[in-house]
Amino acid sequence: MGRIVAPYGLKGWVRIEPYSAVPGSLSAYPSWWVGSNGNWREMKIAQSVLQHGASLVARFEGVVERDAALALKGSDVALERDALPPNEGNEFYWADLVGLKVMNLKDEELGAVAGLFDNGAHPVMRVVEGGNERLLPFVEQVVRQVDMAQGRIRVEWELDW
């Protein structure tokens, strides 16, 4: 859902770079999972999450000084999957797309989704097959169908592109 990028002030607040299209949505959750590389811990929010420009600022219980906040720098922020709202219409959580097979309209397999990221203009899907990696724009003109039940994504993309 985001990443802690720096301490904020002297009293244990942290500045968070949200990954959500609606940054303030994190404020609805009383606790977050904070960590990285499989080392996660649940942390309760001690003081309200506030929007500060494009960032959020928050303070966790037990984090009352700048050094403790600095120790969290670089950590990812996540939420329990069950706490997230259900998808609507043609929406997807990126984590659900990882591992899906990517097929073009000729039924040629391009690989599997290894991850997604936002380049500022639009989301980009990393598709990997063996040692090959393709970066496909995750936009309507390219992604024609996401079939979660079949575990595949159909794209308008050629093997030699």
C-alpha cells in the first residue's frame, strides 16, 4: 500500500509514499503491517494519518522519537488482505495478477506476470518467460481481457515486439 520514506518531525511521525490511487484511504485502517523481505510486524496507528501533499504522515504506537521513526525508513506498508474492499467491475489488485499467464490474441504465450509498477503515465506489467522480460503497458488498448478464473491475461501484443 506504500513505503515509509522518512521520519517526519521529532516526535516519532513518519512520512509515507502511498501506492494507492486514493492516498487517504489508508487512514481508514487502525493498524498496518510494516516491514520488508518477509520480516513483517503489525503496528497500530497512535495518531491519525494525515495527508501532506502527495505523502501521508502518521505515528505508530511505541514510536515516540525521531530515531525510532528513522529505523522504519524504507519499510513497506501493507494491509491484511481481508481488510481490503472488494474489487468493483474491471478492477484488480496488482498482487492478484502476479503469476497469471499472458497470452496474445493468437494464443501465443508471452510468459507470466512477474510484477507491476506505475511509470507515472500508466501501470506497466512485467512479463517474464525464461530469461526474457517484456514490459507491457497495462492499458485498455493492450490488455484485452483479464480472466482470473482461467489464470490468464489476453493482450494485443506480438511475440517479436
